[in-house]
Amino acid sequence: MKVTIESLERLNCSVNGNPRYKVHYSFVGLGSHYDSAITKSDSAFNYEIGNPGYRAGDTVELSFTKAGRISAIESVAS
């Protein structure tokens, strides 16, 4: 799903000490439709969040687990 990151909220680290985030986003092309989701624990992509291409205002492609957690994030050209 293609979305624009509106804001990032740093959560407590996982039990293994890895970062976790709550990503607040808007849907590309749908105007003011907003949602948020928490990243999957202990995923390597959590270390990319906050780097160029993965900041507020950037457009990304999100994938989700069956439980609704973000399982992957890919930067896309906006």
C-alpha cells in the first residue's frame, strides 16, 4: 500500500532491545484519510526508519502482517 508518512512515534524497544515505531500515515491519492500502525518487533527495517526516504513527508510502500503490524517498508519516488 502506497502511503505518505505523516509522523513517527518511537515506542519502547522490543524485549530484545530493538527499536519499534508507530507510523502515522495518509493514503496517497485519498486526500485526508489517515491511519497508523506499529512496526513488527525485531525487524531489521526498523533501523531504516528516520533515515532519508523514511521520514515524515516521504512516500513509502507498506506491507502488513495478518495481525496488522507493518512487516516491510520500501521508499518510493514521490
